[in-house]
Amino acid sequence: MTVLATIIIYFAVLLGVSRWTVRKATNDTFFRGERRSPWPMVAFGMIGASISGVTFISVPGMVLTSGMTYLQLCMGFILGYLAVAFVLMPVYYKLNLTSIYTLLGQRLGRHSYVTGASFFLLSKLMSTAVKFYVVCLLLQQFVMQPLGVPFFVSSTALIALIWLYTRRGGVRTLVFTDTVQTFCLFMALLFIIFIVMNHLGLSPLEAIRTIGADERSTVFVFGDWGSPQNFWKMLLSGAFIVVVMTGLDQDMMQKNLTCRSLREAQKNMCTYGLAFLPANMLFLALGILLAIMFQNSGMALPAHGDELLTTFIARATDFGLSQAAASSLLVLFSLGLVAASFSSADSALTSLTTSYCVDLRRSTDNEHLRRRVHLMMCVLLAVAILVIRAVNSTSLIDTIYTIVSYTYGPLLGLFAFSLFTKRKASDRLVPLVCVLSPLLCFGVDSLSQQLWGYRFGYELLMLNGMLTFLGLCAISLRRQQTPA
């Protein structure tokens, strides 16, 4: 009951913030926040928005299989954020965009515009459904099931609450609620780390030394080019991942475009990008401390890294923690999980609504349409989660994530072609190229595994983007055209 009461209070705070931000709300408020958002608040909130509930669970467990090498990818993220800030954002602000995919329409044509927006809508809805399903499943296990609440009721209620506090203010509300949620997320994380350190009898300085001496604290992997954790592969992949999944993603860019000016938006992006490295370092540090606790208690480490934190929370008393400490951990874990998942899910639903209204319906001032679309996206998310629950297949989840990873490559190729060439592609053939490129990538990946035993990792995104770019060049005419 303590956990449920904490979650209820948490939502009451979000609703209060929402009510305060929606005074005289319009479509411009929902879509662009009236371009009045203070950049430090946007930057702080976006840290939480980029950390989903799945990240909250999975990143600590990465240390079991790959140490702290994930930080190499985070270093690449910084390079990507710089590219987004100083290459893409000046274009977006110059064109005064509401949806970033409008650029494709202005540069290449209507078919290209709809193709880019459709790839975003498909991938974002699927990835959000999978991420939120995992969170709903955990909350069901730890909170709702003991109270006898069915899964479909709890999951639908959570989505309804998101709809309730975002339906009027949209991105304007998210700038403020994300600040609250990021604060709650990191307070929960820091308190969990403190409880674990206290149980291990470590001071902060001793904890740092212990983590540094642990064999799982390895960050850099050089020399082995076949390893997925090779530094140069992860660094370059990290940069491209950010360019595509932030700079070419309406979800992540929408809040950046609410800043008062390009300069403020660039400050926001650079600050947020630099903060992502220490933020993930905290999650990985927690993972090492938890692994040490398992070993000290004589308990076997979980077979899957994703189970490291959840197993510890579920069996806290088996590690010698008092019932009070175990209850505190459950409250903090639930709060951090909700904060991480909601700050990403509410942002995704708002961006889906924006893209559908602006890109597919070409409407920026029809408030009635915007409200209906926002409700429709919430319903689609709820249905997708219930379908995943009904199938109840981990392989389905893996398949969906694989499909989502393929959908960002065409966006990379489309934007690269639009920004860095003056060619005019055959607009009607663009959808065909964007569909064939991921299929060709799948074939190349399968063939490389069979012939050379090499499996593509994050670099598949770069290959996908390059194939799309080359395909667009193949269907283009060399003639001068002023970029949009």
C-alpha cells in the first residue's frame, strides 16, 4: 500500500503541474510550447526522457556480460549531440519547423515526406509499446498483482493517466513534468545506490575504489575488431545512433524546438549530451555493486542481466537487509521505474500526435482533430501492449526491437541526401528505396553470419543509411536545386 500511495501522490504532482501549464493552451502550446521554454529546464528534463523504464532495468545488468564498455557508446553519443546541435538544429530553426519531417517534403516531395513520417510513426509506436509493456509487467508483479488488479486494468489506467496530464498542454506540459520526473528518477537511483553501499559497509570513496578494482569495471576495448565492444566501432556507432534517434526523431527534437532561440537550443543539446555519460555511469556503478552483493551473499548471479536489479529488489531480505530497508527499496524502485517510463512514454505520445496531425493531416490549427488524434494514439498504445501481453513471447519483443532498429536507417539516408546533396530524387520511387534498404541490410547481415561468422551490431544502422543514400542517388537527377 505504501508503494501505491507513493505512485498516487506522484501522479497528483504531475496533474498539478499539468494544470498550471495549460492556462490558455492552444495547438501552438501543444506542438511547440510557444517557443518559450527555458533551455536549462529542457536539458535537465530530456535526460530523464531519454532514460526509459527498460534502460532503468537493463543498464545495471550490462556489467555482467560487457562490463562498463557501454560508456564507449555514451562517449560516441557526445559526438552525435554536437553534430545535431551544430548541423541539424540550425536548419530546423531556420525553417521554423513544427515537425522535422516537413524538411523532407520541402526538399524532395510529398511521397518522401509521408515516407519519413510513416517510418517514425511505426517505429515509435512499436518501441514505446514494448518499453511500456515491460514497465507495466514489473509494476503488475510488484504492486498491482498483490492487490488483485488485473493487468489490462493497470496498464490501461497508466496510459489513461498519461493522456490526462498531456491532453491539453502537450510539449509545454512535458517540459515541466519531465523536470519533475528526472528529479524523481535520479533521487530514486541515488538512494538505491546509497542503501546498497551502506549494506556493503562502503563510504562513497571506498565504493569508487571497489568499483574501479572490480574486473567488471573495464571500459575500453581496443584491438579486437571482431568484438561488438570495440572502442572505435562503439564510438562511431554511438554518434550515428544519436544523430538518427535524436536529431531525426520528432520525439526527441520536439522539446528542443520549444527553446526561445537556436543558441539556447544548442546550449540545451550540448549540456544534455554531456550529462548522459555520468548518468549512465551511475547505472553501471549500481550494477557492479549489486554483483558484489550477490557474490558476498553466496547467491548465484541471474542468468540474464535484465534480472539483476529486479531480483535484488524482490529478494532484498535474502541479502540480509531489514524489512524496512527492503520496503524502502521497493518504493524507490517503483518511483524510479514510473518516472523513467512516463517521461519517455508521454513524450512519445505527444510527438506521435504532432507528426500525425502535421505530417499526415497537414493541420496545425485544428484543436478538435489534435485532441482526437492524441486519444487515438493512447488507445493504439494500450491495444499494442495488450497484444504483446496476449502473445506473451520474449521472441516477439526481440523481433519488434530488431524491426525498430531497421526503421531508422532510411531516415538517416533521407536526411543525409536532403541536406548534403543538391540532387532531386524521383519522389514516387523514394518509398520503394526506403523499404528495400532495410531488406537488403537483413540479407547482408544473414549472409555475413553464414560466410564469415560476423554479425552486425550497431553499425548496421550506418549500413542501412548508406544503402538508402545510394539508392536515392540512383533514382535522382543531377540538377541544381536550392536546399530547403
